[in-house]
Amino acid sequence: MQRVVIDPSQIDGGRVRLDREQSHYLYRVLRLHGGDRFIAIDGGGRWWLAQLCAEAQAELLEELAVSTELPIAVTAIVGLPKSGFDEIVRQTTELGVTTIAPVTSDRTLLRPSRQKLERWRRIVKEAAEQSERQIVPDLLDPVPWDAAIAAVGEARRYLCVARGDDVPHLCESLRVSSGEAVAIATGPEGGWTPAEVERAIGAGFQPVSLGRRILRAVTAPAVALSIVAAAYEVQ
């Protein structure tokens, strides 16, 4: 059954006021009609079985009990690559990220426009619908590296570096209990500079490896999230 993310402000009593984009998608793209059903998701953890009842309106029939989230909150701090951030956003959302925090670093070339940010947030929403997430992850505005590492709250912090010759693997280092939080930072093309690594360590980040091979900047966030998901979904 098709899933549609709604804003809580669209709910009025037992009904949902569909916006123009949602109406177009349900009626024109999916060719649904009055009486057809879909899943409404508020992006904060609640799901409902909903039924189209009039143009641009749907009735909430019943709340659904679902459990699709990781048992820990994961922030992906991502050095912006030259291209491919669309895929990073989509894949990390599918894998269970809670917050995506893009950063500019010494080796960052991309300076995204407001239109790019809006596009990325649409991708987050679409990926959350597709992958049956209970929540829609937050995608923050890009900030410089130092601001990003200083803004991490109560979380275990891991810094992914290029090779694993002299640092432990992320899989060996994860020490997070259910209900806690983890922040994992992956770099842009060329990785973090030595000065950035030093400052991150000073901010409480533990350098870790994602393996012996060199990963592309677009690949590393998905690998890191996959390791976290595997570690905590099989417990």
C-alpha cells in the first residue's frame, strides 16, 4: 500500500487535508479514487491507514503499530562531495539514519544552493516513504567542519579515516546501547586533512576504519550506516 508523508498540521480531527503535490500524486500519478486507501505517515513515528474521501481530503481510519527504526539514533556527518550527494541522502535514509549533517571542509568544493537543499529534503522524504521509515530524517543546513563537530550532543563519536592500518574497524569499536546515539563522520574526496582529524579527536571523536580498501566519498556513508544497522538489528 502506498505511503505518503504528511505534516501534522494537515490533520484536522480525523481527516487529512492533502496539499497540491500529494493530491496530484495520489489522484493523477497513482490514479486512486474516492474510497481507495493509503498509509499516511507524519514523519515523527506515527502511521495511519487512510482513505480518500473527497478531492484533496482523506479520512484517518486507524492508527497502525509499526517498528522499522534502528534502536539507536544515528547522525551522519558527511563531508560534501563534488557530486553524488543525492545518493548519499537516499541511501542513508533507507539504512536508518536519524540526522544528515552535511559539512564543508578544507577539501570541499561544493557550495550547495538553497534549491539543492530543498531537492535533498524532497529525496529524504521520498526515500523515507519508499523504505517504510517511521520517521523522516532531518537534513541540516551545511556548516563548516569545526561547527559540526562542536554541535554534536550526547553521542558516541566516530571519525572514518581513509585506511585501517593503524586504527580499529568501526565494527569493532561500536559501543552504544539501545536508546543511545552515535555520530559517524565521513569525509569528502581526498578525506579529512590531518588538521581536521586532530581537531575531531580533540572534540571526542574516535578514528575508525571502514576496511582496507579506499572508498569513494559517496560510498563511505552507506557502508558506515550498513555496519551500524547490522550491528544493532541482529542483537
